Amino acid sequence: MASDGLPQHVLRAHVAELVETLLDQLGDRGAPADLHEALSFPLPVQVICELLGVPYSDRAQFRVWSAGASNLGDRQAATDSLQQLVSYMHQLITHKRAHPGQDVISDLASTQTQWRYGDEGIAGLAAPLLFAGHETTTSTSGAIGTSPASLIPTSRLPRSRRWPVP
């Protein structure tokens, strides 16, 4: 995925392919289905990872860092998690500089000499983008399936049975 002006229709088509694949995998698992684990967690993470150039295979670790960074009850744990994510980004920047791809981090790493903030700035930008993109989309899309109406098109329910879907 190129970061320099990727046409929206290309991104939309690619995301539709990802959704289709995830839904096929969900169907293969059988009932009961956990829409959060099967769709609302992996989809936004995969899209964010592809755009930034972060290996999707590291998603389990992002989940740990994201949970830690959003822990409002333990400021030190949140800080430590975010620092681990920034450290990971430094390693990824080094890798992308040697093996660039068509992604945001590769683009930033290749123009680093022109960008006055250097690797620290790139890592400081990329880490919160991954965290924010991951956390906000999984938290928001995790609302899928919170009511029975979210599984049934409301047009098929009698008016007296329609619930607002988050």
C-alpha cells in the first residue's frame, strides 16, 4: 500500500477483500461467533499495519502494548507500554531503511535526512499512530454485536423490536 496519495477506491477495495477473507474465516469456525475477535479487532489492526508498514504478525504484541498504554489506573505501566512501542518502532525504522516498502514508515525513513526530527521523530509519530489507530478502532468497532439488533438488519425487525445499534 503506497502512502503517497493512495486512491481511496483502491484502499476501499482492499479493505473489502480483507473483510471478505475475515468473514470467510469466521464462517469456517462455526457457531458461536465472536465478532470482536474475528472481525472488529483484526480488521482495523491489519489496515493500520499495512498503511504504516508494520508486520501484522506482531499484532499480539500490539494488543499487549495497547492495553498497557491505555491503562488509566497505572500511569507507569502505560508509560512503559508506550516506550516499548516506540522502541519497537526504532527497530522497524532501521529495517525499513534497509528494506523499504510502499508504506508510511518506509517513506518517512527514506526522507529522514530531509526531515529534521530524525528517527526519534519518526518513531514518535508512528508509535502513537499505531496505538491510536488500533485502540480507537478496536474499541469503537468492538460495539459490534452488543445487542441482538446489530446482528439482524433492522428492516427485518418489527418496529416494536428495533433497538438502536451503537
